[in-house]
Amino acid sequence: MSADHGKARESLLAELREHALVIGEVTLSSGQTAQYYVDAKRALLRPVAFRAAGELIAAEAAERGASAVGGMTMGADPLACAAIAAEGGEGLVAFFVRKERKEHGLQRWIEGPELDPGTRCLVVEDVVTTGGSTVRALERIREEGLEVAGVTSVVDRLAGGAEAIEAAARAPYRPLLTIDDLYPDRPDK
């Protein structure tokens, strides 16, 4: 990681700590209960975290040889947009995977520019717990004839999602941060 990327990572971490980490009991999308929640969009939809995440994701896409970046809507949406807007994001396009096929218009599963079969994609997610939504996105991306170059998330909660994603992706998975970075003194550590 270059010094510039180290600064971006530190900025992203500071923004997530200030705006996204919520302490208190919550039910996660997996149905599990946790004593804290990472509402990453609270940070990612602010300029500093948006730019930092975009820089880091664009660098990851370049390293993986990806020309498209995206994933399951809604978690991937700000990340894909940040990556194509970032310095280093030139040449990238963004896409979003729908949770359900659009019933009118072109009835597409994947929204954004038309992607040729075999397009190398970096799949992104904001927060990974079990990896379920990322795995669904990976399945849809492959069904559409696209290649998965790699997967990244902003925060991995270290709750088994990495293993599920790596098995489904058959490509490298690398989070930008883990919950150990974000909340090292959490009660469930």
C-alpha cells in the first residue's frame, strides 16, 4: 500500500469510527443479534469517507485488472460510484446488481453500462457479516457471463463472511478494514 493509500485508509477508518459505529443491541440482516452495528453509509455518504473509499477501491480494481466495479444494490452503490469518480478510477465503469429483476423496460438484473461477457469485475460491499448478499451478487454476476476478478468490502465483521465469499468468488477477497481495526475493544472479541 502506498503512503497515499495509507492516508486514505486512515481517513476512512476515522470517518467510520466517528459516523458509522453504533454501540447498542441490533439485529443484523443475517438474523444474528450484535452489541454494535456498522452503518457504513453514515460515513460513506460524506465527502471524506467517499473519496477515501473510492481511492482504495479504484486501486484494488487496478491491482486485480478489473474494468468494472459493483455489487448488490444498496451496499455497493456508493462504493462503485466513489471508485469511478476517484483518481485512478479512469477506465472503470460501475454497475449495480438488483435484488429482483426489473419487471419492465429491459428487465435487467445488472444495471449500468452494457458489460461484455468476460468483463473483469471487482465486486464490492460495504459491510460483510455472513457474506450472504455478496454471495448472491457473485452468483448473478457469473450468470450474466462476467468474470470476478476479486471482492472487497469496506468492513469485514469477521463473522464467517470471508470464507463464504472466497468459496463463492473463486477469486481473492480483501476487506479494506476489519472490525478489529474499527472497534478493537468490542465486547464479543
